[in-house]
Amino acid sequence: MKRNRPIILTFVMVLLCVAIMGALMGCSAEDGEVGNIIDRTLWDMRGYPSQQEILERLEEKYGEEFGLVSLNPGARFFQGIAFPQDNPDLHFSLEMKDDEGNPVSIEYMRDDYQARLAEVYIEDKLTPVFEDEFEPGEIASLRIEVGLFDRREDASLPPVDFEWLPSDGLDALATTEDISMLTTIHLMLESVELLRTIEFEQLEQLAELIVEDVGIPLSGDLYLRAVEQNPVDERYIRWTVEDGQISEVNP
């Protein structure tokens, strides 16, 4: 029996180490906060807002409840990722540093929730349009990307005081002076043969349809690709909008 004691003690120590590491690196489900204990300690030591402050700030700003996916005290940009409670798959970024990399107080936290809302809004508008323009089964997927950038401070997220919701309409988004926008539409087709039949004139017609008929008054890019990825077969068009009309189109 004595001969087995070292083996038993070693086994117990291994289990104890595993338990301690699990406590240090695992997420805390009991208090509802995200992150392991090391990241959470660094987060507090560096002076970032608490998780409760972040959630309360988002709720105050948008009038709904949110959750956190992650917080990263060492990130160069976008220290956190959050989501609205009624749509857990809609992730958006949080930025809590100033230009010098120092943590800021909660009232100066930036986020790009409006950009994600704009993407959903535009996709809902464009999905039936593209389904009408193509035959059933020809479209594999549609993805929208919207970037909102602070003109005043040359920042990669909207100004802290920027306000926009889908109920305001895209005209309000297009005419704001505080931000610049980059709207990119990715349309994936099931067949590379179909993609090869599309001419630039047809892309121009799609751009006019998007802006003037559907009423998406934003400058943007439209990429058409096939599931069988081949950059040579990519179709691309960029347009500029002024006063709700296309003023410039480039291949």
C-alpha cells in the first residue's frame, strides 16, 4: 500500500492543478460576467469600465438590454464584443481607449451597433430585389458590410454622440455630417458559369436599382462572386451617390 502512495499523491496533485487552472482560465457563469479571472483582473487594474457599467451604458443609449461576448484588455482596437439580448447572433464592437491607448470613462465608449443595424436593414431591403433579378437557386448568399467612421476625429467607429436607428431611415444615415460610410454588398452566386455571363452594363443596372428604385441612398461597392471561388471571375462595381442619385460609376 505504501508503494502506491506516491502514485496516489501524484494523481491528486494533477487533479488539483487541473481544477485550479480551470478556475483561473474558465468563464465565470455564476456572476454572469465574461472572461477568465486573469483577463478580468487585468481589465480592472488598467482602469476599464466594469462590465455592469458597459451594459448599463448600452441600455441607456439604445433602450434595450445587451450581453457581452468578450472583453480583451490587451487589444489594440475594439476591446470588447457585445450583442442585443433579443438577437444574440448580432455581434458589435466596443472601443474604450483614447488616441494614446489609455482607457476612457464609460461615457466615452464607442461602439458600432448602428452599423450592424444598418447591415440588417439593407439586407432585408435587398434580398427580395436580388431574388427577383435572379432565377431560383442562382443565389447562394447575400452579405452586407457597413462601416461608419468618425469624420471629426478620424476614428474607425462612429462618434460617441452619434444617434441613428433603422426607424430613422437610410436618408438620415446618408446625410449626416459627422460620419463617413463605406457600404459593401457581397452577392454570392451558385454557378461560376452564370457569373461569367454578367456584363458591366448589368452591374450598372443593379446599382441603379439598389440606389434609385429600392431607395438605398448610399455610395457603395457591389461584388459578385461564385461559390467556386476564382478571383479572375469576380464582378465588381463602385458607385457614388449625390442627392439620392448615382453621380459616378466605376468598374
